[in-house]
Amino acid sequence: MEPLIVTVAPVGAELRPEDTPYLPLTPEQLGETAEACRAAGASIVHVHCRTDEGANTHAVARFGAAMAAIRERSDLIVQFSTGGAIGMTPQERAGPLELRPEMATLTCGTVNFGDDVFENGFPLMRELLAAMQRFGVTPELEVFDLGHLANAKRLAAEGRLAFPQHVDFVLGVPGGLEATVEHLVECVRALPERCTWSVAGIGRMQLPMAVAAIAMGGHVRVGLEDNIWYTKGRLARNDELVARIAHIAAELGRPVATPQEARRILRLPGTAAAA
Ligand code: KMH
Ligand code: ZN
């Protein structure tokens, strides 16, 4: 098996600062978090941005400051969110791509999201993919339900992306596919050949899904965006969540990937695997 790629999603769009004191809000805090998570074993950081007060923002300047702060303190692969927050316009969601991060997420379909609807129709997906191509950004396909994989295959049939791709299964969102090992196995079975994949389990399913992925040869996303608890009743820091995965993976004989190894595994441009 390849070394384990650990993505940290440190802040997300939905949490409120009063939910946990460990959310990195400022670019400087994101830089510090990136450094700590890199030391703990992460190789990708999935970026959402906040104002100093904690409100979600998709302002290009804020993403620019965040990327600079992360790069100053780590060599992590910077992956921007294009999911943003419920209700954002396509233009807002695409805006930061002009900063040319190495990666960005592409959610591959509409999904209920708690009481809300996270809208990702085909026109939007095509627009985001076109922007990624224009700016040389590698997508990570976010799959919240099995139909999303079918949508990605349709985008490929249209010639808008070429498999193999890297796919992240986000399991356990209320409204999406539930986080069970059975569903994860089904998701992996439905992947086109040679795709790489990771799983982001939501809430208390973050750890069980991660352990399953380690054993199955997949990769793992952890972080406060998806789960704020270390154990029941004890809030987590991002780097602790990464460190726990790195420890379990080492015990299972799967060392974590460095960012450079992750670039090769993910076939990012400029690596031998991309040629
Ligand atoms: N905040 C969610 C509505 C992504 O980052 O690409 C969407 C999300 C997905 O977080
Ligand atoms: Zn996100």
C-alpha cells in the first residue's frame, strides 16, 4: 500500500467560534495550525476562511493571506474549498481559484445538508471545473452520495475531466450517505480504475471511517470541519486529530505520506506520476 495521505480540514464554514476555542480564524492561526498538523503527519490542508470575528468569508484577499501564511510555515498541499457555505453564489465559490492553489474541492452533486440544501447542479460543476482548468488547479471530487460518482462520470463523458481522479467520500452528512463500512466499500467499488480516494467521516464516525480507510488502502481526512471532539466530552485540536491517525496508521504498518509523496500519489502536475 502507498503511504497514507492525511488531509486536515481545520475550520469549515458552519462551526461557530463558540462551538470550540480551537478554530483557526485568522491567516496567522491557519499558518500555525498548518505547521502543527504537518508536524503531526498531515500532507494536505483543506482551506475555508473566516473573518477575525469568526464569520465565514470567501473573499479572495482572505484566501490569499491564508495561503501565504500556510506556505510560510509549512510545505502542505493547499486545497481551497469551492463548496464554501450554503447560499453562496457560483462567482463567490470560484473566486479564490485565481490564486492558483494546488488543489480545490469539487462537490459532485446537490445534497440535503441538515435542514438546508447544498446546491451543486451541472452548470455550477462545469463552471467550477472550467475555472480549475483555467488556473491549473487539480480537483478533489467530493462525493456525499453514490449518485455524485455517477455525476462525475457524466462530467468525464462530457470531456470536462479525465479519470483517474482523487475522490473524497464525505460520509455521515445528514442528507447524504451514512457513514458505515458497508457504504464505504460500495463507494470504493464504484470508483473508476486507478482513482485514489479518501474518506471524511462526520462527527463521531470520523475515527471509525478513518481506520477503515487505512486498512482498505484509502486515505483519510480529519479536522474540526467534520468533527470537533477528540473523545466524548473532550474538544479536539486539529493537530491531535492528525496525530491520532498517524499513530494508528503506524501501528497498522502504514506510515503517513510527506506532502511530496502525496503530490506523487495524487499525480499533481510536476510530479513523475503526472507525466
Ligand atoms: N460547507 C459545506 C456546505 C467543500 O469544502 O468543498 C460544503 C463544504 C464542501 O464544505
Ligand atoms: Zn470544506
